[in-house]
Amino acid sequence: MNRLVRARFLVAASFLLATLTQGYALFVQNDPPSAVAYFPSPYFLVSFFVMETSLQFYWIMQLFGRGLREARTPLPPREDSGWLEVQETNTVEPAQMAFVSLYAISNFFLVGSIFAWHFGQFAVSQIWMAFSTACQLYFIFFVLHPAGTHARTPQNRLTHLVVKTSAGIVLLYMWRAWGVMEIGPFRPDIQQQVHCGVLVLLLAFASGPDPTLGICLLLNLAAFVAGDTKDDWKFAFSCIMGVLTVVLIFDFILNRRAPQISVVRDDDSEDEESALPCSEDIFLADLTPEGSPRV
């Protein structure tokens, strides 16, 4: 089994399992437990689920579609055998292939968390959800960061969108479990609310300059404000929403004013000669006969 076939199998199997499990949890058993500190609106949950499922389905179809359109270049036949060699070119987007393994692992952790939630094991569900969240955030901060190999480009922006929206909905599930486990004091300490706001702002800052994760966190806050949430937490979430909105607007303005730096990549439509490494020029110099002028 080659790498592309294995990637298709992992992505399709984990997507189907996670979609069916989430669909059952949202449409069959979505009532909030009694005495919770905060719980998101079920309409927001269903809307996020439908949006994210449609986006992931389209992203997966890109993987299958690119595989079916693999470029094959015929080479001249061999003189001695008469066979025709075929050179196969992999057209799958590199960031998408890099995310396949973590995507599947994250989905399996998500399924385990939903099963634990179904049986009322909220602490176990939180642990599984933490593993799923860690997979998503690791890929965002360590693989998709702006200075890395898979920085955001027109070719991989769909993968960036899928990863960050997936992290957004996983954070929403994890946040929901926190609200259910806060069954002790109904009026939480102000320190907990401040910590919540600082965590949201740090995640939004760290994922920049792309505002996708910040927008997802903003929608998560709106889901809790519209849901079954205590008044003090509802006020805290509203304040965090206001601060986060201002931060996203200022970040957008600063990014628009910042000077754009063009980076030449192998997949860009720039002149190939401008992308030649220095070793190429040195090699050409070695081939230049002595005494002949360089052009």
C-alpha cells in the first residue's frame, strides 16, 4: 500500500467515524446536564458541525481528486527492450499530506471523548478531548507557522482553513466539558474568568496573522452567550468577545499595512531562473572553458 492510498484510507475512515459519532451526539443526545456553569447553544453546535463537516468533506475530495489526476509523463522507449517508461508525478498538496496522520489521530481521540461523554464520564471525556486538541494545536503552531515550510499560500490555504476550524470546534467541545465539570460553585471566581479570557487571547495571538482561529473562538464565545449559561459567566464571555473583536480588527489593520514580502517557492509561477540555487551557478561556472567569457 503506497503512501497516497494509505492517506486516503486514514482520512476517509476517520472522517466517517467522527462524523457519525458527532451526528449521534448532537442530534440524538444534546441536552445539557443539570446544574452547569455554562453550556453552548445547541443551534450553534449543530451549525458548527454542519459547516465543519462540509468543509472537511470538500477538503478530502481534493485529496481523492488530485490522486486521480496524477500526471504521467511518457519517456522515450528503450532501444533494447521496446518498453515505454512512465514517470509519475504526485500532485497532492504537501500541507494536506502532512496533516493526514494527525487528522486521523485527532478524530479517533474525538470519538473516544464523545463515547465517554455519552456514558457520563466527563473527566475521561476531557482527557480524550485534550489529546485531540493537542494534535490540532501542535499542527497549527509548529507546522503551519508563518516561518515554516507549510506557511499559508494560495495552494494550501484550504488546509489551513480546515485545520484551524477543526481546532475551533474541538476547543468548543472541550470548553463545554469544562462548564459541566464546574458544578461546585455556581458563581465562579473572577480569577477563573480572567484565566479564560487570557487563554482565548493567547490562542488568537499565537495563531496569527491568519485570523481563522480567532474568528472560531469568537463564534465559540457567542455560542456560550446564547446557550444555557449562568449570568456571571455570560457577562464574562460577552466582555471577552468585545476584547477579542477589537484585537482581531487591529490585527487585520496592522497586517494590511505591513509590507508584503514575496517568497519564491517551487510551486510559484515565477521565472525558474530566478529560483535557481547558488550551486547551480557554480556548476555552470565549472563547465565554462578557460579563457571563454562568461555570459
